[in-house]
Amino acid sequence: MKTKMIGIIILLLVIVAGGGYYFYQNQTKVTSLNGYLGGEKIGLFEDEEVKDIVKKKYHVELSYSKSGSLDMVTADQTGRDYLFPSSQTALEYYEETYGKAVADEIIFNTPIVLYTHKIVADALVGEGIVTQSEGVYYADMQKLTGLILSGTSWNDIGLSQLYGSVSVDTTDPARSNSGNMFAALLANVLNGGRTVGTEEIDTILPQLKEIFVRLGYMETSSSDLFNQFLRMGVGAKPIIAGYESQLLEYAAEHPEEYGKIKDDVIIMYPSPTVWSTHIYIALDNEGKKGIEALSDDEVQRLAWEKHGFRTSSYNITSDTQEGQVQGIPQQLTYVVNMPEYAVMKKIIETLQ
């Protein structure tokens, strides 16, 4: 009887130990999520602090392939758990193509801005196109768009060292979100500063197409365009459209390099501007784990402090990156809404 009891106790201990091991394995098993990511968020995904948080707290590893926000919707999604584009338009494009997503969530926001060099900013200030308020540069988009459409040369505004006409380089609006959003902003400007609707878009498209045709080849990645802007100098790319987060991240990750260019590279806020919403799209149930991980308070804090993405927490975004990038407003008030998807679809098709 005693021997039998000992055997039962041993069996129970084995069962408990096995259950505990199974529970431990389930709690510590790391799920690798694979998806498409906009190039402007690669720095965040490669951040060791961020990777450590999502792995230890949420048992997730985020693998990715770089893709433009619109390109990722039509790319092969076999084996992918998520898409992480930079606009609501990409989500609506996805839903039109595939139906309702398993889950989606806006994780970060960042405004569309213009990057330029000091001599260009000074010339635009002299022309009354750009103004400064509390150290922040604001570009009057009605006036700037008028210069572009009129074919005004750089020489006409006192920049004889630059070749050609005034323009803003951007990514391909039919493939990449920053270009797509800048096209939407221009469409709104051409509509008198009001969000363009289905009734007005057809009259605006010819002028919008004219602006983009003049640009010639356009990059498909906002990160590639921004890197070209930094490397090639004012002669190659006097002004580009991009995300506010790009310069903030560059300054945080490369403080020495930024120190060398900070007096030359100027961030200008279009007036009005539009917000880019970085929206995570889960393609399966596993992919939903990424939403919880990226919404973590610590990840959100790091997203702002090290990578320049504005989050839903006012306490985080109200503390600007002092000592790094100057001229960053805590709040943006002159913002125009993006056009509805039917209008954006017409813009995309026209600019392809």
C-alpha cells in the first residue's frame, strides 16, 4: 500500500511538472511575425530597446520586408502576418481588394513636412512664401503651389546656383504614402484649401498631373528619398516632401552627423498640412499580437523620443526633443483632412 501511494505521488509530480513545463513553454514561446513595413519605420523596428520590450513582454519578434504603403497592398502576402503602411488610404485600398482586415489599429501619427536647405529657406522667406513663428518655419502652400505651376525658376527667386524651376521632390504617389499624401495636400490646395471631393476632383487633376509629370523619376520609398536629400545636397534636391519623424530620428540616432548639418537642413511645415496615420493591419490572428506590442507605453515613448513618431499620449509628444532638432511645434493647428478614398483612388490612377 505504501509503495502504491509513493507511485501515485510520483505520477502526480510528473503530471504537475509536465503541466508546469507546458505552461512555461507556452508563456515563453516567441512568435515571429512577418510582414511589410514602410521604410520610414525600419529604424523603430531595428531598435534594440523596442525589440527587447516586444520579445520579453509580448513574446513577439517583428520581421519585415520594406515596401511602399500602396505597393504592399498588391504585393504577394503569402506567409505574411501584417502590413504596416502609413495611411488610412492603404487600409481602404486593402479592404477594397481583399475585404475586411482581421484587425487594424492606428499606432502612430506624423505630419507631412517639407525639407530644404538654409539658402532655399531664406529665399522663400524673402519672397513671402515661408514665414517663421517662435522658431518654426511655415510654408504657405497656396503661394508655393502657385510658384510651381507658373514655372518660376530658382533664378527668379534669387537662387542662380540652382538649375530649373521651383519644385518639391517627392516619392511616387501611386506607390508610396508620402508622395500620395503630398499629392492629396496639393489637390486640397488647388481646391482653395478645402478637402477636395468627388465633384471637384476632375477639374483639379490636370494641374495636379502637370506638377508631378515635371518631376520625372520618383523614388518609391520615403527613406530612400530622405537619404538622397541628405547625401546629394541642395543642387540635386532643393526641397523634398517627407515625414516629420525622419529628421527627428536621424538626429537621435546620428547626433554627430546631425550636428554637422543642423544649421543647413531646415524643416518646414506646410500650411496647411495633412497627418499621416501609421496604421497596422493584421492579416491573421497571429498578426494581431503586433498591435498590442506596438501599443505598449514604453514602445510608444521610444517611438517619439528616438524615432519622432507622435503618439496618442499628449504627455509624450508635448515634450519635444530639446537639444536635438529645433523648430518643432508641440501642436499643429492648420491641418486639412485627407480626401475620401474614392477621390484618392482617382488621384492614384491619374498619377500612375
